[in-house]
Amino acid sequence: QVQLVQSGGGSVQSGGSLRLSCVGSAYTYRSNCMDWFRQAPGKERERVARIHTGDGSTAYADSVKGRFTISRDNAKRTVYLQMNSLKPDDTAMYYCAGTTPRIGGSCPETYDYWGQGTQVTVSS
């Protein structure tokens, strides 16, 4: 069951850029926070970016800060991850996810909605 539809992955050389998209529906784009995760073989899942769909505030993992930018277009029910200055260590499967909807704008640690994942490969 595809809840959020991702696109934009691919292969790029070190220093290059990619933009990932995550599109929800009226039923799945209901989260106060939309996050991007990544997971590479042998590594723990890492949340690389978060955006609050209401006020637009963002947060980033130190590993991507200054290189990645998360944004949203609520009218399109879409969240983006612009990835610049990519490094081989960025190689991973990337997933978008939406937190369990809550009244009041808070973001719980549980997720109700997930994308199917998209591979990002950065060569040296």
C-alpha cells in the first residue's frame, strides 16, 4: 500500500545535486511534521530532515546541515528534499514519512504514513 509517493532518486557524482519529492493525498497528507529518513546497508536509520507542515519550521541532522533543504507545498500536498554537494556517504535508500496527526500542531514520535523509498547513489 503506497501512502506517500516518492520520486527523484538516482545516481549522481560526488558534489552533484538531486531533488526528492514526496506526494501525499487528502488522506495521507495530514501530518504536522513530514520527515525524510535514509538508511544504508549496515547503518541505522537516520532522520535527515524535518519540516512542520503548519509553520514551515525545519530541522536537519548534522550530517546534512548546510547541504540539504527540506520544503513543502501544502497546496500540492508535496514535500521536497533538495540535496546539494552530495557525498558518497549520502548513498542510501531515502524515505519520506508523516507523523501521526495530532490536534494542536505537535509531532509525535510515531508515523502513520510512509513513502515507498527511493535510492540515492553518490559515486566518488
